[in-house]
Amino acid sequence: MSGTPLKELRQAYGFDDVAIVPGDVTINPEMANTDFILGDHLFTIPIMSSAMDAVASPGFSTLMHRAGGLGVVNLEGIYTRYDDPSAVLEDIVSAPQEEATVFLQKVYAEPVKENLVSERISEIKKDGAVCAVSVTPQNAKHLSTIAVEAGADILVVQSTVTTARHMSRSYRGLVLSELKKAVKIPVLVGNCVTYSVAMELMETGIDGVLVGVGPGAACTTREVVGVGVPQVTATLECAAAREEYFKRSGRYVSVITDGGIRTGGDLCKAFACGADSVMLGTPFAQSEEAPGRGFNWGMANAHAELPRGTRIKVGSKGPLQQILFGPTSATDGTQNLVGALRVAMGMCGAFTVKDMQKAQMMIAPAIKTEGKIFQMGRNSA
């Protein structure tokens, strides 16, 4: 072996690698307060829907609002490209799997219509819901102006990887501090996975960071380009940046774990890692009310040159209300997600989400397999 030092690799952990340690004191689950505050808006459950077309339509955003959470609609999705998105959705879910990506590329080649941006926001607002909308960095300046004028309450600027310093030969990059001053509504930005990037994003004046590169069930970024950090480590790093930034500035910036959450256990671990809220895609795509009708597809699925998503069949687990609050007879943790959070908070003695962020955790590779031989489909002989 040569004397050249090897690149040092850090260990990183995902949800299946860790466990939450019970607290020294326990409380009744009904005593747990799951409120989440963003700007002037209070949500009684700290859960957002991902801005995926198969998940969050204007109608689904209204359902999320009634449930106490937040729906996020993609302003560059089919709802702003087509007057009749339901017909397009039907065509997407009906396409043969081997043709799905090519068909999606064709569907998303249709330009975004400014009048539909305003109309979709009006649809959400007329039902009294808090309106959150998602845009990509390259279209943020233009679309955010239209969105704010139409009454949007929260702006999400989202791409696979976002940094505060983006270099380009072709255009002046988005300056987040300028955008924040211009829109005058809460701005969430993502996605990121490291302490340093999260800190720099927070220093631009934004209100929240989205954590996660490639963990989603319909995302193939990690397979296509090899980039990503498991969600436990990513959330811990971004939460550490939040605490240091708060200590330094006195301004609190929310951390939202986005993607990779399949069960109540995953969701609870995200909060124990330091999340203030979580963003769910496929778990909501499995609701009966989801526009994807039992399918989901990645937000970068339709990229014209290098798709980093795939259409997946996720099926239906039940109504949104049951997925969030139960009651459930499912034993796999995919329903009553809020109930699971409350029970975990009770076991950890956490009265609030901030308390839950202080729960102890352990690296526990046996957490999913210890004593589970029958659940894993093996026989004990």
C-alpha cells in the first residue's frame, strides 16, 4: 500500500440503524403537545405533505389543513400546466411501467401557465386553508411574485440539493436573502444534509430547512448519481446547526425531515434526531384521497436528460384520517402516525416536540431484527 493517506469516511446512520431510549419519566400520551409553529401559523400536528403531484393537489392541501397539518402544492407540476389535471393523472397512472418515465417527460414538457398558478392558490384559499407552494430555485423569483399576489402563505424553494452559494455561468443565481425580503412570508428552503450548508442557509434569513437528499421511495438520486446522506445523520447535523445558529442569533429556524419516513417509528426517530416537523410523500400517496390513485412518482422523474425518480405502485392504506389518527388494525406502523408520535413522546416523558428532540438515542442495528424471526417470515426450526 502506498503512503498516500486514504480519504477519511465518516459513519452515517439511517432510521433502521438507531433506536430511541425510553425516558426516566413517562407521561400519558394525551398530555403530549404536538404543535408546530411556522411564522404566524400554528399547526396542531407537525406534519407536511410533500410537494409531489401524486400526493398534494389543492384539494389534498385542504384535507391536510383540516387535519391540523400542512399541504404543499408544486407550482411547477401538472396542476399549473393543465386546465384539467385529473385527465392527465389518469393517463399517468394508466401508462405501462416501461413507458412511464418517457410519458412523464412528455407531460411535464408542457409550460407552466401563470393564470393556473393563481387559480390553484385561490382554490386552496377559498376553503380557508393555509396555502403552501413549492418552486424550484431557477423559477423562484418569477413564480413567487405571482404566488404572493395570489395569496400564498408559505413559500418552499426546493431542489434535490440546495446551497446558499450556487455558481452558474448562465444566470445570476437565486439570492435567498433578497427573496426573503421580497416575499415577506415564511420561506422554507431545501434540500440539504450537512451542518455547514444548513448553517449558511439559515444565515440568509429563511424560516426553515428541508433535510434529505435521495431517501424518498420514488426518488432514485442515490442510485443515479451516488449522492445522499442517511436521514438520521442528516437530521442530527442540520438540527445541530439550528441550535448553534439560535444561540448565535436568537432566531429560530425550523428543521423539517423530508423523505425516507415509512412508519410511525421512523417518524418518531426523526423528531428524536431534532426535527421540528416532517414532510411525507409516499405514506400520503397511499391515502384514498391522494390524486395519484395508488401510484407515486419522483419530483425529478420527468427530467428531460437525467431522470432521478421513478413511478412506483404504492397501493392504498386507507383514508388520510386513518393514516394520521387511526383507528387502525394494521401492525406495521403505517397508520395512526400521530398516535405513534404521542405514544413515543409519552414513553420519553416529552410534553412537547422540543422535549422529544432531547430524547436519548442509541446506535442499534438489531432494533429491526431482535426477536422478530416469525415477523421476518423465517421459521424457528
